[in-house]
Amino acid sequence: MIEKNSKFIQVGLALAAFSMLSGSQAFAKRLDQAAAAPAAGSAKNVKVIRMWVMPNSPRPVKDLEKLLKGFEKTHPGIKVEVTSVDWGAALTKLTTAAISKQAPDIAQLGTTWVGVISATNALEDLTPRAKAMNASQIFLPASWSTAGLQGSNKVTSIPWFVDARALYFRTDVFRKLKLTKADVDDWAKFEATLKKIKDAKLVINGVEIEPLGVPGKNDWNVLHNVAPWIWASGGDFISPDLKTAAFTTPASKEGVKFFIGLAAKGYIPRSSLELNTAQVAAKFNEGDYAMYFDTPAQIKLLETPYEKGGAGGSLTAQNYDVALYPKGPKGRFTFFGGSNLAIFKSSKNKDEAWQVIQYLTSKEAQLSYAETTGFIPARKDCFEDPYFTKDPKRKIFTEAIKYGRTYPTISAWGPVEPILMRHIGIIWDNAAGVYGKYSPKIVDSQLEKTRKEVNTLLKDSR
């Protein structure tokens, strides 16, 4: 099926990568130059493993090199050469590398990319190695579900870390209004709490507190932000048979309209909808919002002193807590993302690359990297560690992962995601008043347009 649809896959990859052809060609040229040049400082008896990662921490290369020192000490014949690739350009570069066969030995893959990269047939089949390490029992079920192309029965990546989200809230605001964590437990209570905060017009340290900070169409998490509300209302993105779009069902529309409607009702300020996740997080840390949704990396930021680039010591850092996503009509869900590690078929050092992956996915390395980045380990046994059990805020995320859900790991998801993001962006504009007064009819019309485009892609991919 992959060969039959190779043209579709390549077109889909180009769409998903958000890149002009000239940029890909320029990167391919740099790949040629890199492949021709010898690795700096490498000796004949040392095998250099080239590894691409994204900015998972403030110092992505140095932090990972520090973690890998333990591995290189016990494996003197292996040197890992780490390169950081920006998140915005990573999918373009990975797909270019996959097609050109000039890829690194190991690459970090966002979990939503595993299907589309696997469909190029450029990744090493890790099934036998995964079985030998009993991987299906080691990793969180939702994370393990992203290990390969859905329906292929092949493992092409190994879970590395998890990106789950929860609700951050200001405890000082809640105390003043006699609110508790129970007051955001479900949709009805959550909306009532937002209204109470808006009506109170609280001013703390000279700042009027807005109820909820949410990024709009300019954010890379546009789809991840709306997903939990669709799932909690009983909706989905793709039908169970993976053949048609499912986000125009009444349940899916209910989830979208509830979430987007919070902005239309004034609970999410219009200024917030012009920001991205990092900017909304900064505004929360500065005291602008009573609540916002984010990953556990925010805890790390709030624990880090200002002089080291964090927000530790701020009023928010001294007055915040974390709660689960509000429960909807059909349950509680959180988007479950993160990253996996894969080996490219073009690698000439597959055994050594696998040893690196085994090290990075060991319990000790995963806990160490979690402490560095703030992300969540993908291994189940890590949550027995005091790092999680003795910290009540991090402990919330061990509960949140039970409600984690991800997108289908299919080849078509690469081009499907940007289509969804574009139309949801238009829906956010609707809520922000770009087209005049908010109208739920625009939600319906945009989702219908999206459905037609997505159904065409799904049909072509079969």
C-alpha cells in the first residue's frame, strides 16, 4: 500500500511540513555537505552516532550531551553527535532527510509525525528489538500506541517522553473568591467559575485578572488545544474505520462550540487569542490570567529563578496549583503528545544507535531528562519515583496521563493536521470578532469545509 500511494505520501509530507520547496532544496544541499564532511574529532575506532532533537529544554544540545555522558563513559567506542532542529522546521527537515536518504542515525519524532514518516518506509523496523526489551509492557499505553504506523504491526519508534496537559490556576484568586479545585471539575462548574472571576474584576498588584488565557490561531498547539473538548463531548477527528472525518458530528461540534464559546462570552480576552502558548504562559506568570492550560514543563519554569530564565519567586510561582481538565458530557480527556526516538534505515550504525535509544529510554535516564526538561517520562515505572509521588503538582500529571488520548497514527495525518489547524484558526477569528459578532454558524460552515478536504485526503490515502 505504501508503494501504491507513494505519490500521495510525498505530497502529504510537503503539505504537513509548511515549507517552500526552495527551503527543502537548501536543506538538502546542506545535508550533502554534512554527509561529505568527516565528523569533527572522530577517531577511526569511534563510531559517531548523529542524532537530531528539538529544543526540549533551554539548552537542548548541552542538556542532552550531559545526559549522554554516562552512556559514552560505559561505551567508549560510541560518540553521540547531537544537533538541535527548531520545532517549526523539524518536520520539513525530517521528511527531506527521509526522502533523500541522508538522514541522521537517530531522530526525535513528534508522536503525531510517526505515521507520516513511517509511511515513507525510511525508518528501521524495530519490532524484534522492541519485543526483546518487552517494550509494550514498559511504556504508557497511550504512548506505546504511537510507536508505529497504525495497522502495519510494525514498531518504527520507541517512546521517549510524554507531553500531557492540565489546568494551572492562581490559588490567591481562588481564595479571594472562595473557590476550590472542585469548582473546575466539570464543564458547568468550570464555566461558572470563569464567570465568577470575570464579574469580580479582581485587581492584584495593579493588574486586573482575566479568567482564562488561551492562544488562538497563531499557536502551534491550535489542534491540541481544542482536542480535549471534542473528545470530552463524545466526538472525534477520524471515524473508527479511519475512512472519513468525524469532527462534524453533533458531539464534535458541541465540544468545539463550548470551548470557542468561552472566548465569545468574554472569559478568554481577545488579546490572548493573538498570542502563542509561550506568550500566554508568560502572561500567566506575570499575573494576567487566573487560569490556563499547559504541560508540566511550566512547573519547571515556575521553579527556576529569574536569573536562570525562569519565573521562580514571582507572585504566580508562590500562588498556583494544577488541576485536571474539566470533565465533559462523555468524560475527561487530555491531549497526549510527546516524542519518540527512531532509527533511519540509511544508518550504518544501527546496533550502536539502538544502544543509545536503550540508554535514553531507561528509567534512570528518563527521570533525569524529566528533571531537566519538565516533560513526563514515557515509562510506567518512573511514576513510582519520589520526583512524582512527593510533589503534589507533578502528581496531578500522573493522574492526567490516565485520561490521555492521541490522534490516529496514520500516513494521512501529516496533511490532515494543517488543514484542521487552518480552519480552526478561522473559527478562533470568529470568536475574536474579526467577522463581526460571533456566530456558531461559522463554526458549522468551517467544520464542513474541513470535512470535505479531509475526506478527500483520506480517500486518496487508501
